[in-house]
Amino acid sequence: MKKMALHTKILIGMTLGLIFGMIAIQFPWLGGFTLDYIKPFGTIFIRSLKMVAVPLVLASLIIGVANIGDISKLSRMGGKTLGIFIITTVISIAIGLSLVAVLKPGHKLPEETRQNLMSLYDATAESKISVAAEVKTRGPLQPLVEMVPDNVFLAATNNGRMLQIVFFALLVGVALLQIPKEKGTTVLSFFNGLNEVVIKIVQYIMLLAPYGVFALIAALIVEIAGDQPEKAWELLYALLWYTITVVLGLFIMMVAIYPILIRYFSKISYLDFFKGIRPAMLLGFSTSSSTATLPVTMDRVEKHLGVSEEVSSFVLPLGATINMNGTSLYQGVSAIFIAQALGLELSIAAQLAIVLTATLAAVGTAGVPGAGLVMLVIVLEAAGIPAAGIALIMAPERILDMVRTMVNITGDASVSVVVASTEGELDVEFAKKHVNE
Amino acid sequence: MKKLPIHIKILIGLVLGVVWAFISSSLGWNDFTIKWIDPFGTIFIRLLKFIAVPLVLFSIIGGVAGLSDVSKLGRLGGKTLGAYMVTTVLAVGVGLLFVNIIKPGTYMDEEQRIKNRLSFEMWLQENNMGPAHDGKSYLNDPAYAQYLTESQMANKLSEEQQRDIQEKMEAAREQKESSPLMFIVNMVPENVLLSISNNRLMLQVIFFAIFFGITIVLIPKEKAAPIIAFVDGVNAIFIKMVDLVMKAAPFFVFALLAGVVAKMANTPTEVYEIFKGLGSYALTLLGGLAFVVFIMYPGILKLFVPKLKYREFFKNMSPAQFLGFSTSSSAATLPVTMECVEDNMGVPKSISSFVLPIGATVNMDGTSLHQAVAVIFMAQLHMVDLTIGQQLTIVFTASLASIGAAAVPSAGLIMMIIVLQSVGLNPAWVAIIFPIDRPLDMCRTVVNVTGDATVSTLIAKSEGELPKYS
């Protein structure tokens, strides 16, 4: 086991988890055992990663800004990052929309299944719609207001308020640059130490990754199967075309869009990029949580892809909250799928509305729990599609969430590589040596 | 624009904000103002709010740890701090007396106040802060139904929720009546991190900070050094942050004023009504400050130093008082204060050089008095009746917070936000009194300086080192 690369170990964990889960659903007692005694270890794994996310972002961003040492460079980097975020988001939605227009998965959904699904997920849809209604009553500038914490310590106790921590850390970093050096040294060395400690903790946690992933996947299979495995498969099968469309779109992002981005705007080869980021992608897939994966993404991007800490500590936490390419693509596909299934024709204007609201919703709902579906409701309403339609796509939600989290993470990582490369903060030689570790 | 000093720019922002409020209310643009301008005012308040807690925490720790000389000087140190505390409490008492007798907030149009009250209750509901301080709910009182706007109608509580709140109120009242010492009990945090993550538990933060600061003084120097360096560094960072925020203050102040006024008033007459109340507030505050300078301090001195004549005291002190008035900074006035106290009053240098610098940072009679008057004025403006207990919390928070905030520029504004938060009132209200803050700040400083001088004279007398007047 010792010589094996991390991603291989994680892959083995996933495969074993899959096999174990498949076996477990055949025997009811084993299924129960899995949920009671194996799943907790997966949860522990996710929790321990989430545990270090806030201190990691805080410490690394503070020293990151202090190391940049130049506020004009910081603002240039910020502008660049946001620009690329918006462009990749729009591209991903566009890909989703065109795929769904070509494959027309909604027309392949039998009427009977549709009725069935609508009644099955009625209650869940209701609750999402009411949350969305709440989100929509907020003023247009509310996201900007909520970026500013009203109590730093409170913000630090809530992973959902990562954006506030980013804001605070930026401000501390800038202030640190402007106070006399001798006053700042102790604070700086404190955060330096904290940062090193947290990074070390992440590395320890990663030793457990294969086991954590095994537990997560095994539990996932058992949970999806539920009490009546046959019925669950049937449901998933009915939505097969929809699932295929989403996954195909996400796949295109991974093998076409990001490679183009990396190829033309950075000096690193896509293969190296892919190798370096592998473990983070796999973790994103099995945890389906950007926050939990964030510490690992940061570790991979800095220690294996040669991106400087100044860039990664700035781009990645921001990306984890506002740049969700996978989620945006999924929204584009789902919106049109629902419209197709309900027999609605969408005008070009309505499709443009989808692009616009999905982009804005990505930023606007940062920090709202369960944001994916809530955002979708907002998008549906903007395009004039009945929001109750989300009942149709609930069944494969868990699985699609995994895939799109993986894409979200890859997107954030490639943006950080591009920003680093154009700022001269990317060490390609270093990357070549360390991508495989 | 670049050459203008910051307070002039803030003043311009203020005036523009008020002008905008008039324009937008007469043209019916209030919806636009609330949607697109008010959020920046909210951001300003949030910025100051999040800076406030760590600032108070670290500046008090740093300040108290820096007072290590006090413990060395033993009796003299204790006496000095005690005297400062007594004068502060007295000054705040005067402020409370004035504001409760004159009730400047009630001079405003009754109808406008009811509207203010309703929007305050809305704010409480939005922030899940429970029932208002006096336990009444104007939103649900049919007598005030005619003033409700549509959105407020929608937010009226259902019968069930009302009963729920009633029960909670009962429970809260019982707890409050359990012991008169409850507020001291509430000063001690159960969990420090919980206290610092809640803006309303500022007293607990202050308690912890003082305790922590004292402990730093008591542990061996070489162990304390890194902590002190860290605290100093963090402190410098937060002061810098205030500085950075204040650079954008003119714009923020514009947005804050425009937004707050737009929320309170829909027509120009209503805007006018809001600012009309300010006159009575300013007069009350000036009355209180004048009472402290012209009656309280001389009275105390008369009691302990009978030979010092009333007019002589002012003749001795006038240079420092004038300078304090024009700079509105007791730290900047310090050299002159020392000169006055030593040369004119005859206080020996050994005492003045110890007592006055401490006073310049710790003793803020005028500022604390101002806090008390301002907060209660704002509560009156919104028809919120505060009990004596709630008023005492204000006093406590105001005087203790002044220990740390003194060294910080724009401390008055931040302290006001701290105090408003700790009693559960809307911190955005500072916008109402902001327009006339600067001239009042000048008067406050006169009181601060005079208070420092009075205490140093008293200490000298009690040490038997005031030959000129004994």
C-alpha cells in the first residue's frame, strides 16, 4: 500500500465501496449494518475536512495577501478571477442548453412516469419553492451586503459564510500590509504557523481518504436502493436520458472546455493538470461537498501543480462559493428538460433568461443551504416554467450532485491555474515533478 | 476633492444624503433609494459592527496590559482609577437624569414616532430578535392599524405567534425578577467564543478582556511578551481597518443617511419632522455637558479643595478647554492640559504625569454622557420605553467600552454602534444623530479634558501635595 499513489488508493476505496454496497443491498441485514456502522466513518471523514476549511482559508488568505505585497496586483487578480468565473459559467450553461436541445430527453419521458414522479416528489418540490420565494424577496444588492460579516467570529462558526471569511481575510491582509512592519511580524508569523499546522492536518486526514471514500460510496448505494431496490432502479432508468444528457455535458466541460482553457492560457499541459488534481476530483465526487473538498483542492493546487499560495488561497475559496460550472450546466439542462417534459416551447428570449438568471443565481445564492435546487427554482420561474416541475428530476439528484461537484472543483482548480500562469505565479517545473505524488 | 480633510468630506456626504432624502421623498423615488442606495449604508454599518467586537476585545486587553504601571504604583494607581470611575458614573447619571426629564425624543410629531416604532418592530422581526423592550407590540395593536404600510400588514403576527411571544415574555420577566444582581451574573460569559460571536454580549466580551489583560500583567514578562506583541499587532490591524473604512466614509454616510431617512419618511414634511427632533436632542446634551463642567466638577472640588475659587478654576483651565474644543481630541490636548494643571493649579509633576495620560485614554466623562443621552433619545424617538435596568446596561457598556475605544479615531461612532447593539436597538439609527455629531464632539472633549484635570487636582490634594490651595 505504501508506494501507491493517493488517487489509486482512493479509486480502490471507491470500487470496493461500490462492490460492497451492491452486495449489501441483496441482504437487508447487511444494508442496515452499512448504514449503522460504516456510514458514520464516511461522515467523520467529511466532517474532519470541513473542520479545517475555515481556519485554512483564513490563515492562508491572510498570508497570501500579505505576501502579494501590492494592492494593485491584488485587485487586478480579483478582476481577472471574477471575469473568468463569469465566462466559464456562461459557457457551461450554453453547453447544457445546446445538448438538451439536441438530445431532447424531455420528449422521451412517458406521460405515465411523469405523473408518477410529480406525485412522488411533490412535498420536496414545495419546500424548495418556498425557500426560493424567500431568497427572491431579498433586495438586488443583498448578496453584496451579505458578503460583509456583521460579526467575524460568528461568520467563522458557519461554513456557509465562507464568503464573509474571505472578505474579512482580505481586509486583514490589506491592513497588515499598511501597518508598521515591526507591529505586523508577530501576527504574520502566528498565521504562518497556523497555516502550516492546518496543512499538516489536511495531510493526515488524507491518509484516511480511501477508507472514508469506501464508507461514503457503500452507504450511498444502500441509501439509493432503499427498501425496494427494483423500484429505485426503475425510477432512475426512466430518467436515464436526462441523466445521460447532464453527465455528457459535464464530460464535455472536463475534456474540452477546461483543456482549451489550460492549453491556451497556461504553460502547464492538461495531462499534468489532470494528474495533479485527480485526488481532489475523486473526493469531490464521493463527498459531493465543495467545502469538504476545498482543503484538499488547495493542497493539490499548491503542492502538486505549482500554483503559488497567494493565488490559490484567493481563487479557490471564492470559487467554492460562487463558481459552480457543473451546477450551472445542470441547471440549464434541467430547466429545458422540465419544459420539454411539460410540453412547453421555450423562446430564445426565455433561453437567454435562463443563461442570465443561472449566472446571477450562482452568485446570489452563495451560502444558501441546498443551493443547487433552490437556484433551479429561481431559474425556472424566470423562464416561466412551473417550478413544481423540479419534482421530475429529484430521483437522480444525489448521483448528479456528485458528478457536478467534481466539475465544480475542476473548474475552480483550472481557473486558479490560469490566473497563476498569467500572473507569473505558476511553477511549471515544480508541477512536473510533483503531479504524480 | 483630494485636498479636503476627511471630516469635511464626510460632512459633504451627510449634506448630500439629506438633500437626496428630500428629493427622493418628494419625487417618490424611495423604492429606488431603498433597493440600490440603502444597501451601501447597511454595508457601512456591518463593517463597523464586525470591526467593533475584535477592536474592543484587543484594545482593552492591550490597554489593561499596558496599565502595568498602575499596579506598581499601588495606592496611587488604585485611587486614580477609582476617581475616574466615580466621575464617569456621575457624569452618565447626569446625562440620564437630563434625558429622562426633558425627553427630547418626544418633541417630535406623534404620528411619525408611531411610524418609527412600527418599522423598528419590523426590524426586530427580520432579525429574529424577539419582542420589543417594553413588551408591547404596536404592529398588532388595532389602535395603530391606520399607520401600517402594506408590507407591515403582511408581517403582522398570527394569534398563535402572539401567544407564543407572550409566554416567552413571561419567562423572561420571571428570570429578570429572580435577582437584582442578575445583570452582574450576565456579565460573566459562559463561553468566551460564544460571547464574541454575538454582538449583543459586548459586556461579557469586555469583562473577559479586562480579566485577560490583568492576567497578562501578572504572569512572567517573558511569557507574556509574545501575547502582548500579538495583541498589539492585531490591534494595529483593526485600527488600520477603521482607517480604511473611514476613507470611504463620505460615500457610505451619504448612502446611510439617504437610506435610513427613506425608510422612515415618505414625504418631505416627514423628513423635516425627523430632523426637527435633533434640536431638542442637541440642547439636552449641551445642558448635560454644561451641568457637568460648570456645576458638578466645581462642586466636587469645592468639597475637597475648599480654597480653590470657582472662577480661578476656570481661569487655570481655560487654555486646555479651548484647545480641547477646537481639536476634539483629549490626546492631542494632553500637553496643554499638563501645563495648565502643573503651572496654574500647582499639581506636582510626579502626579500629573501619571494621572493625566491615563485619564486621556480611560476617562471619557463627556463621551459616556453623550452615549447615554443619544441612545435614550433614539429609543424615545422610536417610542421604545427603556427600564432603569436597561438604561443601566447602556451606562455600563458605554463607560467600559470607552476604556479601549479611546485611542481609536472615530471612536464615538463605533462605540455608539456597540452600545446600540448591546441593548438590542437598531445600529443604523446612528444616521439620525450623525449630522450634528461633530460640533457635539467638540463640546464632549471639553468635558473629558476638564474631568481629567479635576481628578488630577483631587489626587494631588489627597496625597497632600497641593501646596497652592491648602
